[in-house]
Amino acid sequence: MVERGSIYDRKTGHFIYEQYQTTPLVKEALRELFHDKFDLLGTDKILTRIKNNEIQIEWIDVTKFSKLAEPLLDHTTKYYSSPANVDKAILDEVKKRLLKTKHRLICARCGKWQLAIVTGEFEKRPKKLICKYCKGRQITATYYSDYDLVKIIQKNHKSKKLSLEENHKFKRAWKVASLIETFGNNAITVLSGYGVGADTAARILRNMVDEEYMYKQIYEAERQYVMTRGFWDD
Ligand SMILES: [Zn+2]
């Protein structure tokens, strides 16, 4: 069907798979891959050892992709040929992703007013965010699917005692509110970073030189987060 030595092409590969996916041909090809070509058990062992800290991961910045990485990146390497481009291309992707990140804005005082928004929309909002219920200007942000924070803020507003964990989240919400009050749109952008909490965001925002530097700092913070724990938590 496919001649030995044929040059792999993603589209054609996909087409062939679509055409034959229900046939024994594809079944056999997959069987051959998983049983003969891929070392699944070996890979599993190595991943487990990394997870158990028996194998240390070391992050190295390089200017060229390794021989092992090249085939994986065959359709992207042409754009990433020089180190200057690596940064630019990655930062563009990071920026695009951050702009699409969803947030839940909440009044940090009363917890009644809330608004779902993506980072890119925040910029277009009127400058001063004010809660229409309590007229508070302390607006905090959390991840989109966080339904607890509203309840915690409302509980506090009714002068009910917060648990230790609730208190921690409440304090964090106020830190975030003050970042948004001071840094506006940039605060929302930085907080869009994967694993970027209030303290990391504060550091990045205070050290901000220009937009590009900010995106680099966010990317670096995400990388650190993934390296230390985020990856295994998922
Ligand atoms: Zn309010």
C-alpha cells in the first residue's frame, strides 16, 4: 500500500488512516507499533522513576533541537531556525493563549457582583471597575470554573467565621484585587499564566520593563511551575 522509503507527509498519512482505519491493515500497523516499535514498558518505567525523583530532570537551554526532537518538530523547525526566532515564536504562542484565558471577576467586598471574561476582553472594559451592588472598587479575579470564591467572600461579608483554607483564599483574593487596581490589564494578563499565583504575579508586575519582558517572565514562571509540580498534579 505504502512503498518502503516513502516520505512521510502528515496530510497523506491522515488520509490513509481515515480510509483504512476499520480494516485489519490499520489494526496490524498499530499492533506492530505498540508491540514491536514502541517500548511502552520501558517508557512507563522511566516516567515512574522521574515521578519518584529517582531520575532528575535538568532543564537546559539550547540553540538547536536534538536529533531526537527533530522528527517530532519536522513541521515546525523551519520557523524556529534561529535562537532569536525561538523566543519570538514561543512568546507569540504564549501571548495568544493568555489572551484567550477565561477568568471570573468578583467583587472582593460583597461577592455579589461577578463577571466571566477572557483576558483579551478586559482591556476593552471601562477603566474603573466598580461593584454595582456595594460600590466597592476592589475587584478580584480567579479561574473561570472557581465557584467557591464567591461563597467565601459572601460568607465573610456576612461576618461569618472563615475556615483556615477559606481565609487563605480570601486573603489571596484581596491581593489579586490590589494587583488589578494597580496594574489593570497587565495584572489580568500575568494571572492568566499557568500556575501563576498572586505572589508570582506581583513579582512579575513589579519588575515589568516592557510587554515582551513581561511575557518572557510569565513563560518562565509557567516553566518553573511545570518543572516543579504542575505536570504531575494534572
Ligand atoms: Zn460588591
